[in-house]
Amino acid sequence: MPHVTLQLYAGRSDAEKARIADALAKAVMESNGSSEDAVSVSIEDVDPADWLQLYRSITARPERLYKPPGYTM
């Protein structure tokens, strides 16, 4: 039962978030053979002013990063 949590800059519309969630779910289904009913996606808005704090928490656990950010802060 894969669950994907995406954190991104706040400001996307619900329609944009739905398209992103569908694309993520499809990628998970195609890459590991999960059924559509098994995959869930949540999207968390992050205020740009809070991104540095999030960045630090992301990069603090490199063993969990399979696709690290291509930028530094």
C-alpha cells in the first residue's frame, strides 16, 4: 500500500494538485505494479518562507533520499 507525500511551494490550485497526484500515483503503479486502489497521495503546501527549514530536514537524512535536491541552500 504505497503512500506518497509531496511537499511543494504553496499556491497551486486544487486542479493542479489533482493532476500532480494522478501523475505520481501513475508513476508508482507503473514502477512497482501496485493497483490504483492501493496507491494514495497527499500534498502539503509549504510557505516559501519555511522552505529552508524543510530543506534542512530533507537533507538531514540522506539515507532516505533516492532523488536528492539538485540545489543547495
